[in-house]
Amino acid sequence: MAKIYQGNVVEISLDCKEDVDSQSDLWIYYKKPESEIEGLWKADGVGNLAQYTTVKDVDLDEVGTWIIQPFSDTYDVHGDIVKLQVFEPIVPARKDSAPAYLVGA
């Protein structure tokens, strides 16, 4: 698997150890590495997997080791806790200026 960088779009697939296909109450719990903020992403159940695709420059907004785990309180499903390493990109996304190829155009 390729390295995951801050701001990337990543499809997360976590094994729930039982069938969660089309389950409506399925989440991926996360804890951010720097701020330690905790939150939830709404997951889709596909077979035994809880799947979520991150939003570019929104979801994976901190560098370090994220702690993630699929769960559903309604159906008492808790998959394994997974550590997800997110690296700092060598060229961070710039939102305060035009890309270099547009300068002088």
C-alpha cells in the first residue's frame, strides 16, 4: 500500500468480523494524532467491511498516527482498532496563492 499523505483521498475498508452489508448504523470512529479530537465518519457496509472514502483536504487534516475502528452500537459490531499513519507531503497544499503555472499568465 502506498503512503498516505495529509489531505489525500483514501478509501478506508475495515473488517468488522461479521456481515454488515447495507447496515444503516455503521460508523468509523477516529482519533486525530495531534489534537486528539475524536469523531465519526458514516461508513457503508459491504459484506464484512465498513467502507469510507475520505474527503480531499478535509478529513485527513493532521500528520501522525490516527486511531480508527469500525462500530455500530445498534448491532453491537466492533471491528479491530487500526493505526493509520498519515505523512506530511513534501509540497504542502497551498490555498493562499495561485499555482506557480498560473503566475504571470
